[in-house]
Amino acid sequence: MNRLQKIVGLVVSGIICLTACLSLGSSDSEKAKKEKPLVASMTSSPEIPDEVMFCGEKIDLTRYNMHEGFDRELTSFIYFHSTTMLHFKRANRYFPVIEPILKANGVPDDFKYLAVIESNLDIRALSGVNAAGFWQLLPGTAKQYGLTVEKEVDERYHIEKATEVACKYIKSAYKKYGSWAAVAASYNGGMGRISGELSKQNAESTFDLWLVEETSRYVYRIMAIKQIFENPYKYGFVLKAENLYKPIECKEVEVSSNIEDLAAFAAEHNVTYADLKQFNLWLRDRKLTTAGKTYKILIPKESELYYKKPNTKVHDSRWVID
């Protein structure tokens, strides 16, 4: 459309608008002025379903506390646009890593959404209580399940290894509770606390417990973000394939001897020190002491580091409109 056509269109639109206004009576015109929105956009409350599915379990949301708990989290994610949009973009890169590990361990696929709310899929996530990585593992828990947490190496930041540990915890909790929703609650509150409160409050379901606010909201947050991931367009998230972060192919380099200078090591493999850290965040120092162990270090392929062409890799077709 050329400039003249745009001007003509605006003039026509103005005439139509003026005609409509003149057709109103004085009282109608005053009413319209009083009732028109004071902001540029409208905010609507999302529809809350009567039930949702989580890990194959049907969760009834018709009870007041469950309806309102789900409503709070769904509304929060919908209108916290920037962070929720980043969830989709990052998931395109990291869900292909997480999902096969969950499946291999017999853990329901829906637990990938637990990682989303724990860390926003931010590989550098670190909480105020020193919980780290996608799964926000505490040092003690990580060590208990076999991860190295030291000055030079912190495997809580190793996506694959940390996911394996999360699976072990989830399966252990399921043996205790027999309910995936209870397992999710215990991931935040701890099995000791959840078991204790179920007993003290004479409750059968974690949804009926009076808990600290963070734990009370936790399972609803997982179910709400799942709802949005499965229906993004319904909730106002419009993405194209090119908006998603592409998976970056890497090669593995096995290391059994000490590396005194990781920056020099990076240069030897034609990557920057920053890129080496980005893809191996578990390397916490400027050197690596192997102490008889063999480590696999990821080296990103140089051709993969650029968006010279739009991303075309879409992990879940429901996320995009093209």
C-alpha cells in the first residue's frame, strides 16, 4: 500500500467514525465517553477448566481452593508476558535434552514443566538458598544422589546429570505417595514436611493441606504452565519458528588429564572462553582438576553459533503459528 492509499484510508475511517458519533444522541454520547476504557488494551480473566490432566491423573478443579489456586497461577503466567515467552523459546532448545531422560527413567513427561517453574529454564539459575541449575538441586541432595559439587566442578549445572538425579528423587517420592501431584509438592516442600503435614492435618491429598504459600502454589504453577504450553495461541502467545531458540549442535571432547587454563583450552578448540562456559556451566573455575575422572566437555560447532538463517527447528508444532 502506497502513502496516498494510506492517507485515503485514514480519511475514510475518520469520516465513518465521525458519522457514527453524530448518529448518537447526546445522552448516548455522554455515556460512551464515561464508559470507554482508560487504557489502550483490555485485560480479561482466563477461563478456568473444571479439570486438568497431570501425569495421567485427572485433577478436579471445581473445589473453591483448587479453582482459585489454578486461576491465580494461570493468570500470572498469561500476563507475565516476557518471562512466559522466554519459556517457549528456551524450551525449544532444552526440552529435547530433558524429555528422553524422563522417558528412559519412567518419569511422566509432564515433569519437564517442573523444571520450567523451578528455573525458568535459565542455565545459570541459582537461588538464595544455593539451589542450582534447571532442577534447583541443593548441594546436599545433589551429593546424596551422586553428583559432584565442588569448587571446580558443580554437576548441578550439568543438564543431563542433574535431570537423572531429579528422576531418582521423583521415582523415590512416587513409591512413597503413589500420586504424581504429591510428588511434585514434595519436590518443593520436601518429603518429610509433606508426609508430616498429611499426618498432622489428617488429610489424604496434598491439595487439602495448609502449607507455606510457596508450596501451596507449586503444583498449580506446574499445571498452569503446562496448560499454556499445550495451548499457547489460546492464551495469547503467538510465535513463529524463527522466534524459538535453536538447538546448537556440539561435539564431545573427553578429558582425563588436568586442564590448567580453560581459556587456553577453549582457544585450542576454536571457541571463546565464554562459549565454553555457556555450554559447560558445570565447569566452575578457570581450570579443571580431573583427579582420575574422565569428563566430557561440549564444544559448540562454529556454524551453529549464528542466526544467519531463521530457525526452522520446532520441538512442538503447537507452539508456533506457521
